Amino acid sequence: GAVVSQHPSRVICKSGTSVKIECRSLDFQATTMFWYRQFPKKSLMLMATSNEGSKATYEQGVEKDKFLINHASLTLSTLTVTSAHPEDSSFYICSAHSPLTDEQYFGPGTRLTVT
Amino acid sequence: AQRVTQPEKLLSVFKGAPVELKCNYSYSGSPELFWYVQYSRQRLQLLLRHISRESIKGFTADLNKGETSFHLKKPFAQEEDSAMYYCALTTGGYQKVTFGTGTKLQVIP
């Protein structure tokens, strides 16, 4: 089946620094990728929709200058958390939509801790 | 705006008992409904979607537009069904997927 990877799986960074998270579709091309944030014991919150070759569409309340998304190719999207703060600590999950199967495949998630 | 409600955070049933995980939604148009499952230490994965009308791992879900519900059912729970279950809604074309808060199913041996 289709596989989506995320790197890194865990990252700890200092407050004020930036951190980049990669999301790759390993065996299919994804024109659309999604970034979610999951708070403890809560649901997944869609942050933005990333379309290859165009600007990402951010959900209301998500700061686009803070959470930079780049969808450079059909198999790679990156999320950069800029000037991270402790409140940005969370579990970030990406997913990729396969136009062939019309399904959304999820990555394993990245645990970000900002100290 | 669309919304998905899963009223139960935790559902505990004995092995062999029937299971029903509740999901209600609100959306003015014609949504597409899904159930996703997350087993312990694994990633989220699609369980079933209403348009395919399939039965996966013995689970079924029927979209009831009158009651705006998409409850997940299984007649006989198995221990391996223990997991976190999320109901989700999309307005078509995967332009936006809204997830419910999830229900943890615990099957007691």
C-alpha cells in the first residue's frame, strides 16, 4: 500500500529557533498534502492544505508566517516552524492524497518539543 | 462550517459483544464520511468510507442523512479491535477533512 514518511520522528529545539519537518510520499505522487496538529487527547486539527507548485491554503487561526509550508515536488512537502515557542510543542502529522486511489495516507507523525 | 461529533471518549465492551461507535455530523451540503483507526503505536489509517459501502474487518457504517449520523458497528468485538477510532468528514475532493475527537475502543478479554 501507499506509504507516507515523516522526518524527523522527534525533535527538540530551543525557543526562538526554527525547525523543519519533511513529509514524503514514498511510492506515489501526491498533488495534495495536508498538515495536522494533534493536541494531547484531542482530535487532529487541520493546519493547512499544501498543493504542489502553489501556495498552501491555511486554516483560520493558523499563522502562515509562523508555519511555512513548501510543496516543492509531487512527493515532498515541508513544514517549517519558525521562531518556535514552547506552545508550539505538539504532534504534527502530515497526510498525502493519492489521486489514483482517492485515499488519504497518513505519516507517522513528528513530536516537536520546544524548550 | 462542518463539524463532527463523537460523544464517547472511551467505550469498553467485552469480547464477543456488539460494538457501536457513534458519530454525528453537521454540514449543509453532501459530505463524504470516513472512519479512521489508529492502533497502538501505529499511524492513522482508513478503515472505511461511506461511498464504498464495504465491510472492513467486520465493521460497517451506514450514512443516515436524516439523523446526520455515521455510526460504526460490529456485531462481535475482538481484542484486536482495541484502538482509537476517528470519524471524519470531507466536503469532496479532499479539500478539507474535519475529524471528530475520537473514541477509544477497549475490548475486554
